[in-house]
Amino acid sequence: MDNIFENFDESIGVDGYYQIIRNKLFPLSTKTSIDGTAFPLQGQTFRKGSVFSRVRPLSFEKVAEFREANVKLSEFYPPNPKAIQIPQGRFNGQNTRTLYLADHPFVAMKECAIEDGQYFFLSYIKLRTDMHFVSLEKSHGQVAVMLRQLLSSKDVKFYSLINKINDELLKFEGFQGISYNSVKVSEGHTDQTWGAITSTKNIAMSGEYIKNTELAVSWICYCDEDYKIYQHDLFRPLSNKKKGRLTRVSIGSNKSAFICASKKIMDELNEGSKRTRLLLDKGYFSELNQSPVKFIYK
């Protein structure tokens, strides 16, 4: 199938592209009918305790501010649209909260276009519940191929169309968002600093489910040449009883304590990830064996 989503064609426009996909999905629809469809859709489950990476670029001013003042837990999550205007993204409309996470920190950095000489937050976010995400990577059929091509397009002009498709056609009860492969890092990629990148999977979690995640840890990091990162300040929630309160360990004030704290949390996360993947391999989660059904009213 030819890829019509490599470059956005203004003569077709968002509505034109949308109708192309909609007509493929609902070929029997008429102006006076209610058309239903079901198509093979790949669902992916991530178990409670799964850990993902999130990156947020930081200006030099923000780094100085965060080192001198208390940092709020909200700084590690998408902003509240009532306080800050949120720009349109791949899976979020303007002023719509969506939590973008990556299965690998290198992918998270690339998705956020981190460059040499830049500071950023590198956070690890943990799921509090089992979550299910719509995935088209292994789905079959003409519609699935077309949607994969759209979702993997590098042309940002397609963002409005992707948002429309996501909101109107790809949201189903029981699913918390979309999982998709990175458009910045190809599968099987090997980096000279990071080595083999084991996963290029990203997830875009709908805003209403962000409450079902928790911050495990975050560092203020600096990106040096060859994409080497240097960690400076560590932030971690104190406890479940002290929600919103963070502890901070700075490498500048106590290097040994910083190294010890960083190693301890990474050992905990790695052990938790191994346990979670083992449970998934044994099938200790709910299977997604239903075909999502969507009705369109005209």
C-alpha cells in the first residue's frame, strides 16, 4: 500500500485525510445510517509496577531555580492546562494533558530532542495498576497498515489528524491510551554510548489515567558529548503517607550519599522490572482478546 502520510498535502487537508481512513473503516456508512465495525486490534498490557522513562528539557534558569527552592511533584508531570498552555502534540490536542513515556531512557531523550550541552529531568514513572494500550504494530488488514503509516509519520502537520483519529476512532473502554514505536529511534538501533537499545516502545496515556502512576525517582541530568549523561540532583518521594513531598540528594553537597542513593533506587527498579516481566511471561494479567467495536452516528 502506498504511504500517503509521508508529507502532508494541504489540498487534501485534515478532513480529507480523515474521510479516507473513515471510509476504509466504515465502508457501508450512509448519511442516514448507524454503521458499526470491528477490526483486529492489537492490545498491549503493562502490569502494575511497570516502569517507564520521562524526559523534560530544562533551561539553565530552571536548573538554578530547582537547586535553590523546593521542587513540587507536579514538575515531573505534564502541566495543568489551567496554569500553562499546552501545545498540540502527536496524541494530544492543545491544552489536553497526555503523559508521554518511553520504555527506554535513550528513546525518551531522543523523542524530546535532547542535545549536547542541555540539562533535563530524567524521571522514572511507575504504573499503580495494570494498564491496557491500543497498539497497531502487529495488527493486520488495510486499515491497520494505513493507521501505522499515519502514526509513524514524521511530518508534524499530521498531528491534528492523528489527534482527530485518536479521539474519534481509537479510544475504547478499558484502554488507557496508545502504544507506538518511536519515530526518532529505529528498532535494533545501537548507540556508541548506550549500546543496543532494547526497546523503542512509547506510550501516550490519556490525562484521566495519570493519577494511576507515581514518580519513582528523577534526576537533573546534563547531556555531554556522545550523548553521555551526568546526574547532578536526585529527587524521590518521601513516602505514600507524605504525598507530594520529595527528598533531594545533590552530588555537589554529598557525592557518596548521592551515589549510594542512586544505586539503591536503580537496583530496586531493576529488580521490580524483572519481577514484573516474569509475571507477564507467566500470564498473570488479564488478556485482551476482545475486538473493540466502534459506532458512528451520522
